[in-house]
Amino acid sequence: MTKHNGVWNMQAWQKLLTVAALVTIIVVAGTIVYFNYFSKRRLFISTTTSLYDTGLLDVIEADYEATHNVDLNILAVGTGIAIQHAKNGDADIVLVHSPSVEKSFLEDGYGVNRKIIAYNFFTIVGPADDPAQISGKTAAEALFNIVQYGQNMPDQSGATQIWVSRGDNSGTNSKEKSLWTAAGYDYEELSEEVWFASTGQGMGATLTITDQKNAYTLSDIGTYLKFYSDGTIELSSLILEEQPLLNVYSVMAVSPTVSANQSVHEDINFEDAMDFIEYLVSDETQELITNYGKDTYGQSLFTGAVQPLINDSPQPLVSWIQDYAFFDDSECPPQYRNGYEDLYT
């Protein structure tokens, strides 16, 4: 009887061990399946404030995440800071609007596979009564009038400031500097004038401060329309579409050779970055970008750039984009590509 009980106990233990092993295998396999197919991967996007402040990125995020097992982590800052985050390994992808800065990013080996995805225009906004009388002028003429108005104001104490700059090395700030140069002025010298203010903040905050000061500033048309239509500001758009005010948005993947910031992520997520770029340039997303804002603001805040560049139309707009945002006659010369040649055919 004892021997029988011993055999039974041994068989029972063997069965228990077998069951435990099977349970372990199922748990491990389930965990692997979960992490591979159900847990969301993270894609870190460093972007300019205008794409975020307008709400466009919220729409893109919801649309992309609905069909992809990826959690978009978006950090909206000025272009200069966005690029620096990518250099530091904080981001997998950058969405910015400063071609000269983008070129350096590519040349220095930090970015690859640049694609131009959208465009709009900058505008100079100011008080509806337009005391500097810039309405209807070219950008250069408008800036001349603003300087003359500022330098001849009765109040030279600094209490009254009539130009507000972002002063944050953003894409908008870079454009502003180039416009001042084209108008014959030195930005650094002007920034010392008593009538000249700098916020060091994003576009939304700068528009709000400009409105409070009843002053002028340079803004992308998208953010301006959003804030004006929301009733946040009362400023008027006084200078509109002309070539020097063209604003071009591009996306670049961070090179997989860049060391990831380990406090953020283990590796640069190049595969999902490229999938997101392919999503942005798809016909469906380009249509989403072009249609965004039409119902709410009466016009598009951005226009998709992919098809115009492919079709070489409309002109002269496409030539303006190429003159402003192409490098060596290409949106991304071959030496700055890492596979995905179908993006450029």
C-alpha cells in the first residue's frame, strides 16, 4: 500500500510539473505576443509649434494611431530646439520649417530621408487701424514703415513697443531675420531698439503678447487664423502671400546611427519613423492636410506639397518652393538618404 501511494505521489508531482511548465510556456508566449502585437511602440516626434498650435497634429495623431500600433509622443517647440532634441537623441523624427537649419542637420549626419510635406505663407499681423500703414505693402516696404514708425514715436522710453519678435531661433524667427536682412536692416541691432520686443516663446504666446501690446509681428498664417478665429486675438493680417513669405514644412527621420538618449528610449525608432513619413506623404494624408481648417476657418491652414512637386504645378508656386527649400535641386540629395528610394521617384 505504501509503495502504491509513493508511485501515485510521484505521478501526481510529474503531472503538476508538466502543468506548471505548460502554464509557464503559455505565459511567456502570451507576453511575447502581447509586446509584439498589442503593446504600443513609441515614436518620439520633435516639431515646430505652428503645427501643434493649429491643432493639425492632433488630427494627424488620432488618424495615424487608429490604424497603427504606435503611440505618437509629440514635443512642440521652436525649430531650433526641435533640431537640438533630435541631435541629443531625444526624438526619432523632426517636423520643422527652416530649410537652412534642415540642411545643416542633414550635412552633420543627424537626419536622413527629408520630405517636403506642406506649405503655407507667413503674414505680418498688426492692429486693425495699422498706425505704421503697412497694409498692401511688400514685406520689405512694411518693415521699413515699421522701423520709421518705431523710431519716430513720441514715447521712446521703452514702455511702448510696436514690433514683437519670437527671438527663439525657431523657423519663424529665422524667416524674420532673413526678411529684416532683405529689407536692409541688421536684426541684432534692431533688437536693441526701445520699440522692439522679443518673447523667447512660441507662436501662440507671441501672438497673444503682440495683441496685448497692440503691436506688429510675423506669424505663420495657420496659427494666426486659429487664434483670430478663436477670439484669442484681434490682430489683422496685413501682408499676405508673396514669395519672400513662403513657409515650407519638411519631415526628416533621425539617422539610426544617432545615439538614443537612454532616459527617453533605448534606440532610435527608425522603422516607425519611416513608416510615419510614408504616411505623411500618402495621398490620403496630403488631402487631410490640405482640407484641415476649411470648414472652421474658411480656408486651409496648410496645403499638401507632395502632389504639386510631382506635377510641377501650380506655377510659380512650385518654383518658389524649389528655390527656397531644395538643396542641390532636390528635397533630399542622394547622400542624405538611407534607403526608401521610392520616396524620390
